[in-house]
Amino acid sequence: MAADLPFSPAAEPLTVMGAGLVGSLLSLYLARRGHAVQVFERRADPRRAGFQEGRSINLALSDRGWHALSGVGVANDIRQVGIAMTGRVMHDVQGNLTRQPYGREGQAIYSVNRGHLNRRLLDLAEAQTGVSLHFGQQCLGIDLKKQQLHLRDTTTQAEHDVPYRRLFGTDGAFSAVRAALQRQERFDYSQDYLEYGYKELTIEAGPGGAWQLEKNALHIWPRGQYLMIALPNLDGSFNCTLFFPYEGPESFAALQTPADVTAFFTRVFPDATPLMPALEKEFFEHPTGSLVTIRCFPWKYDDDVLLLGDAAHAIVPFYGQGMNAGFEDCSVLNELLDQHGDADWATIFAEFQQQRKPNNDAMADLAVYNFVEMRDRVADPRFLLQKKIEAKIAAQYPGRWTPLYSQVTFSHTPYAEAWAAGQRQDAIMARLMPHIASETDYDQPDVQALVQQEMVERT
Amino acid sequence: MAADLPFSPAAEPLTVMGAGLVGSLLSLYLARRGHAVQVFERRADPRRAGFQEGRSINLALSDRGWHALSGVGVANDIRQVGIAMTGRVMHDVQGNLTRQPYGREGQAIYSVNRGHLNRRLLDLAEAQTGVSLHFGQQCLGIDLKKQQLHLRDTTTQAEHDVPYRRLFGTDGAFSAVRAALQRQERFDYSQDYLEYGYKELTIEAGPGGAWQLEKNALHIWPRGQYLMIALPNLDGSFNCTLFFPYEGPESFAALQTPADVTAFFTRVFPDATPLMPALEKEFFEHPTGSLVTIRCFPWKYDDDVLLLGDAAHAIVPFYGQGMNAGFEDCSVLNELLDQHGDADWATIFAEFQQQRKPNNDAMADLAVYNFVEMRDRVADPRFLLQKKIEAKIAAQYPGRWTPLYSQVTFSHTPYAEAWAAGQRQDAIMARLMPHIASETDYDQPDVQALVQQEMVERT
């Protein structure tokens, strides 16, 4: 078997720093190709009893993520424990609901439990020949010249050095691997915080584990300068996230007491608040998370080190694409290995960053763009009408018009191309909408003529 | 005397980290106000024999810098050892010269020796009651909660902690004080490198210390994708700086041998090369410097810590404003102390960053903008004609039109306002220039009518 491999795994083991979602999937990809893969993770093994889950309980998996999971044969397994969300349901201040489908009939994004997904990927990685997992290993520093990790065992506190030949940094937004690259000359880097924090809260399950809101939807309470969302869990509960300014008249700073919180929630989220009996407790016990966009370049150091996932490009969560983008990094790297073989790492690392950097930059912009859409525009009937008209155009001109959201979420079109096409389509919609007062206007001959003219000019 | 002060210096000594140009000037400002000021500097005392000068030998001082130096009464003293540069002299590939004045008659920027200026400011600071200077003190870390510096004495290697109440970070582009702030949540930060490095070289003095190029000018060899500049020194030499791509057909990477260097310089800088007998030696012995723009925010931590100068806003050198911007930070802080008194540091720090951040952001953009102007546009006769026409407009409409360069260099107009006005004026010039083929065309009635119309619309 080993004789069939184009290289000797023993001669060149691969090292992955970080066994979160992207690190565990990457390890699986690399080991399936026949590589020996050593994986180090700062935290304890999340599959052991007593493990404390960190941030965001559920995530939205979409096509790019599914594609990457399919590549290691785990997609069907995960789909079993995901909940399809076929659209957004907007809740106004009176509790009225408006529904907007995410895509065509049958298209959906999936609410998936982060912990479950991570544990499943770790199980698969551990069962895979060639993978060795090492938990509780904090990276204190990296000697890039000596190709050596300096680790601390968080159980024994003992420090030790581990040599590497190829190091993959999948250790997240606050990556220790990136920190080592950042100390090199000519390393571009930025971290940009939104003036918003987030707080995770819970809508409880109803009697018998029933969902108290529509199950197959992502719920949004858009309030202009802030918003709350909710994603369904399998047990009938919803995980809510409030995205809220740090300062100002309606802000974290302004809600100081349990009574403040309840009064505020009752006023602005009247339909949700009765479903959140733990609100006061959770609001003060759960940490306030920050929202950062991290960009850097280069993502590689010679042919020794490569950054992937949040370590290379952390984004804000408003497009539900952070994990999907990191998973797509894994499938793209796998394609490059198919293309160039498993030995020419210099070419692979160079092509990886050249291909992925503009796409993940575009995704970072898209994520901030969608923040404004979710907190503000989805509450505007004109905006929702525009989305309906756009769906009609897409249906009338199949293959020639794909709404931006669909390109990002339900296609593998590179993010940068999707963003550029989306901006062109937005410009067309801006010219079209003044002629349209209602959904039925779309069928008016003059509107149809306009649409046709725009489509011709586009070609 | 002490009884007249509105505060007790003993109760609240001030701490300055970094005794470079901005740190030494700031210390002088603060001590002149009656504060006790403790200054720590990583390097050895530059006034001691054997001190190794670091980067860039000479700097261009302009009005903002002079204003700040005047505030502590040192401007006249420095002007004695500065060399007025009244314009740019462009050298083409044939060695032909073109001159472009910087401003009106009598306006100039000044070539000043960095080391001399720093030593003079340190002498003044040391002589000032209340200032204590501590050299060879490297900041290893800062405990922001405990308000404590962790320093290493670079002579004895002994580490010690020093408490502070107000800490001013003037420790440059790679600031240790900023690094401590950066570890806080919600600290925005970016470092952006140009794909260009710089190399310092020397045009020697002629016989008897004569200047071999025009003394009172900044010399530029614009070559499209790269450039060299030269500033005069008092000893008859010029300090040259080559700004050059790291990679590519004409780049640092492409010049590997002394013969490569001489052949390249002889071809592209034919008039300068014979005046640079140490070229080959210097090219390989002098380090290649990198060019970074650093932005961050906030610049303060509570009412405890404030960043100024390059620590808050390092820029590329192409507008000659890095030091001037840092000096202006000092005079602006001094004005805020005049306005709010010497005790309300919370207000002063908050107003300082609110006022200076947009201006130094604009200056960072201007510096990159001027890179393109210096390496490329100044070689274009149409561009030089435009500058002449602009000077005519400025002369015809005094007080209503000030060229961008003059606003940045010869005024105290906030940088952001200067940049905005410059962009408006650029748009007008773009409409005007198609009607102008030569300098004399400016007096044509139709052109005069156009100019007048633009000026009316501007009002």
C-alpha cells in the first residue's frame, strides 16, 4: 500500500496546530492522502466529560461546507443532526412575522451544533491511519528558522519543543502560528472590531420538546441599529444571539440591572421574551463576545508554514460563512494537492494563498455588508419586495441571474466573483425598482421590457 | 513657585517611554508646564561617544515641526544647522534637470540632521527642571491594570518594575506601549507594508566641502516604478535614498553583485553615480529598510496611557511629514493642556485622539499618494505644467486656493481638511487642463473665464 504513494510519509510528517473545526477536517483530508499528521490543540479533548463549550453553540452550514465535508465522506452523517432552515423569518416590534426564502424550493442552510460537528470530525480523524491527536498543548512560540514549536502541556505545565517540517496553522482568530509570522518583516496585518458585541441567550423548548417558533427557519428581530437572531436546536430550543452596541442609549452599557434587561427585551422583542425564562440570568452570566475582522498576508512562510481558516481570515458572523470559508480552504488545498502532487509544497502554498486571499477578502466585506442587511434592511417592505422581484428575474433567466445570497450560500462560485456579480445586479435593481410598486408589477409589459433590456446589456 | 502650580508635581509624575524626536520634545513640553517627567529609552544615550545612528540621517522639517519646536524655544537654534530646500530638482535619465518650487518665494522645507536634532532636544530636556532621563531601559511589558512598566537595563541585564500614573508612549513604529494596548479587547490595528524597500547611500562632498548638486533643493530621480532622492548635508555631502521594489526585473532581488549595482546605477542615474564612490560598498553594507504604515485605535487606555508620534501612526516617508506630524502631536497636546488644565487627563486624552486620529489617517493616505507623485508624475511635463498653472491660480486668488503641498507643508490646516481641499482642487484641475497647452495659455480669455467659473462654483 505504502509503495503506491508518491512520497514517503515517514520522511515528511505534517503538523497541524489547532484541532477545531478546520484543523480536524484538514487533518482528515491530509491523512486520507496518506500523510502522517500530528495535531496539537491548546484545549482539552472536547469529547471528554466535563469539557466546557466555548463560543457559538450552533452554526449555519451551507454548500461550501457540505462540499468540503463530502470530500471526506462525512456530509450525510452530519446532515442527520442538522436542521434545514429554508428562509428567514423576520419578527417586528408588534410580533408580526414576514418570511423570506433563502433560495429556490429545496434550498436551505443547516443549523448544526458546533460541538457535535467538531467531536464527529475528531472521531473520524482519530480513527484514520496516520493521525495522532495531542490535546492540552498550548503553543507558546515558534522558531521559524529552526522549524520548531515551543509547546506547554497544560496538564503538567511542562514545556517542550517539537520539530516540524510542514506546519498548518488552523488555530483560529487569535492564532499563535500567525503571531509567529507577524514578527517577520513585511507581514501585512489588520484587526478591525465592530462597535458591537454579541450575547448568546436561549429560547426554551416547549412542552414535549416542541419548537416554540417555526423550526425550519432562521429567525431575525431586525431593529435598525441592532438585532437578535435565533437558530433551532434538535432539542426544541433555539440559540439566540443579540448583536448590540457596546455604548449608547440602547447598548450593553445601558442595561445594568436584571430589571433593565427585562424591560428592554419586553419592549423591543415582545414575542420572544416570554419564551426566554433564563434571560436575566444568561444576560449577566454569559460573556459579551466581540466581533473582529482579521486580515493578513502572506499566509505562508517559505514552504514551511501555511495559515488556513480563521487564523488567516477571521470574519464577522453575519453571512454564516466563517466555518464554510474555512472548510472551503480545506477542499481547495486538497484540489491543489490533486493537481500538483503531494510534494511540491512551495507551489501549493503559493497557489493556495494567491487563490484564497482575494476570495476571503471579498467574504470579509460581504459579512460586514450583511450585518447592515440583517439589522436594518430586512425590516423594510421595499427591500423585501426587491428580493421577490429578484427571485422572479432569477426564475425567468435561469443561469443568467443568481441572487448574491444564493451565489455565496448555494454555489461554489469564488467569493470575489460572487461579490462583483452581486454589485452589478444591485445596480440593475436600483434602476428597476422605481418602476415597481408591487409584486404583480413585474409582469407589466414596460417592466418586462426594462428587465429584458438590462439583461441584454449585461451580456 | 510650586505653590503657583494648579497641581502637585510630586503627586503625579508623568512617564514617557521613548526618548527619540517626539519623546524628547514631549518631555520638554510637559516639564515646561511644571510636571515631573521620567523618561525611559531603550537605546543608549545618543550623545555618548560610539553611539550608532539608526535609520535616516536627515529629515525634512516644515512648518508644523517648526511651530512645535518654537513652542519650547528651540526653533531658531535648529534653523542654524538646517539647509533650506526651496524646491524639487528632477534629474532625468539623460541628466537633464527640471526645477519645481515647493511654495511661494521664501518658502522652504529644511534638511536637518536627525541625530543633531535628537541630541539638541535631549540636552534641553536634561537641563530642564523636573526631567530625568534613563537610557538603556528596554520595555519588556506593561501591566495596564497595575500601572507598572517591566523594564530591562540593557547594561546590567537586570529586570525591574517601575510604577506609573500617566504613561506617554513615544516609542516609535514598533512601540512596546502600543503592543500592551493591542492585547486589550477591541483594539483596532493594522500594519501595511509597501512592496518597496529603501537603501541609504551617499553623494560625496566635492573639493573643499562643496556641494556637487544644487545645495538648496531636494533632488529626485523619478523612474516610474522606483526613485532616488537626495537631501543636502552641512558637510557638502548629500544623503541619498533609493526606494526600490523588493522583487521584479528592477529590484533589490535583481541586483546581486557589485557589478550589477554599478551597471544599473550608471544606466539609470548617470549623473549621480560618478558622485557616489562608495556606492558598491554602501549598497551591500547598509541594511534595506522596509516601508510600513501603522494605524491603530484607540490611542489611549483610560486616563492612564496615551500614544503619540509613530507609536500611534507610523507613515511612509514620501511627504516628509512623519516627524512633523509627531511634533504637531506635541503642540496639540500642549494646547489641550492650556485649554483643560493639567489635571483632567481623561478629557485631554479623549480629545487628543478624537482630534488627531482623522488627521493622522489623512496624512498616512497623503504619504502613499505622494509616493506615486514622486516616483512617476514629477517626470511628466504635463504634470509640471499643471503645477505651474496651479501656482498661477493661487497667486490670482490669494487665500482662496492653496496648493495641496503647501497646505500640508506650509500651513497648520488640519491634515484631513488639507486632503479634502486638495481632492476638490484636483478635480478642478482635471477639468481645466484639457484647455491648456502651455503656461501662457493661462492668460487666454477663455481659460480665465473657466477658472473664474470654477472659483465661483467653489464658493
